[in-house]
Amino acid sequence: MGRHADGLFSALMGPRRRGACARTGKAGSDTARRVEAHLFDAHVFACAIAVSAEDALHENLALGPCLGLDAEALETIIGRYFTPRALACLGVPVGHAPKDEEGAILHDFLHAQARPGDEAARWLAAIIACRALRPNHLWQDLGLRDRGELNRLLATHFPALAAGNTTNMKWKKYFYRRLCEQEGFVLCTAPSCAACDDFDYCFGEETGESRLARTRRSVAHAVA
């Protein structure tokens, strides 16, 4: 299982990185920024697809329930960000995206917060809503390197939502707090966050090892 996520990520990003380096070497600053933004989005999608495919293999599921996207959306993403051969590297059937109530509520909330006209944000809303139901830090279950990459993703594609997290609350907690406020519910009974015994649970450090780094380490140990 461990070898699959790292191999899939490399299969997705390898050709994309080489092409981007060739283009930016001859490009002006505006074009270089667009290429960099496109490459970062490709990185995000590759990370999410890789760890979701690994979860699907481990849990004997199709990719859709682990990623939050159906085959049509995934094919569009592959066509925009990667090479056509990438679909053959998945190693799992795509299947259908989940329709559970909690994920749908979070998806609708994120979709409403997306930057207008941003198609990537529409896909990311579905992915984030699905992966947020997993037990680790959100950045880990998206396969990202650290929380900083998640901050960048949200600031780029969900700018108003990201700007509202002025206290650096953990993103899952922040999403659900906003959802509760939107529905008129009170999230907790503490008079203020400073007086709450669970302060670190909502605001503590989001440290840890990225899932792709963990995969590479486990593969290296297996080979040694």
C-alpha cells in the first residue's frame, strides 16, 4: 500500500514539473506567476488523489468515496493538470462520489465561499468536504506537506473564508464553527475561547509528518 501513494504522486507530477520548468525559463514575470499558481494547484490535486487512492486500496473502496469526486470530474482534472496516461496509474476504480449528509452540508458551505468563476475551487470544495471527515489534520488527509500549503490553497481559492480565520483556528474547527454560526447554533458553552479548557484542541499546533513523507519513509525502510 505505502509504495502506491508515492508512486502515483510521482507519476502525476513528474511530467508536469518538467514542463513547467521549461516554460518558466522563457517566460515573463506575469506568465511565471500563472505557471507557478497552476503548478501549485497540480501539486494539491496530485497529493489529494495519491493519498485518497491509498486509502481506497487499504479500505477496499473505489476512489470516489475517498476523494469526493466522480469519474467525469477526475478526468477533467487529469486533462487540465496532468498527462492522459495518469488515469492508468490510479490502481483503483473511480466509482461514485459520496452523498452523505454531513459531507454535503460542508461541500455546499465551501462551494458558496469559493472565488467566483474558479473551477478548481469547485473541485476542491468537494475534495475538502470529503477529506475533512477523516481523522487527521486536514492538511495531512489532503496529502499536503504542512498546514502552510493548506493556508495557501484556501487563501487562493476561498479568499473570504480564509481571511475570516483571524485567530488561526484549526481549519476543521473553523469550518464547523462557521457552519454553526450560519445556522444560528452555538458551537460550545464556554464564554470565550480564552476561558475554554479545550483551547489547544481548537488552536494548538498542527505539527506532524505529511502522509506522503511517511509513505516514502516506510518504503525506504522496507527496501533497506
